[in-house]
Amino acid sequence: MILGISFDTVEDNAAFAKKQSLPFALLCDTDRAMGLAYGACKDAKAGYPQRVSFLIGKDGKLEQIYLKVKPAEHAQQVLDDIAKAKK
């Protein structure tokens, strides 16, 4: 399962997901609670989160943290890590 989290509103996330044809849900973190909990922002007044990703295994354990995400390369990087984990 893939989830995205943004500081944007439900309406803004829905429009972005539609425009980009995203095949996964975008969750709204308008109060920055998730961003703070996962270290994606430094305070609740942050204008936007840092681009970070977390790969969580089927068992619920954290498998990988990606602190510096390059959007053009990131999907392939995660797929490669999943393939390595299956070996």
C-alpha cells in the first residue's frame, strides 16, 4: 500500500491527485502532527514538509528511511529496495 501525506487541504490534495493521476491516497496533515512525528518538519508553522519516505514491511516494521528524495528517481529506488528485501 502506498500513502502520501501533505500539509494541503482535502480539496487541494484531491485536485493534485486527479491532475497527476495518482494511483494512491493522499492524506491531509494540515496540523502538521504527522510531519512533526516523522521529522518531516521542524515546527507546526512549517509551510511545507521535507521530502522524506518510509518503507514499512508487511509486518509493520520500518525497513528503510529515505531522507533525501529525488522525485524523478525515488519510485525506482523504492522498487529496487523492495526487490532486494524479497531475496
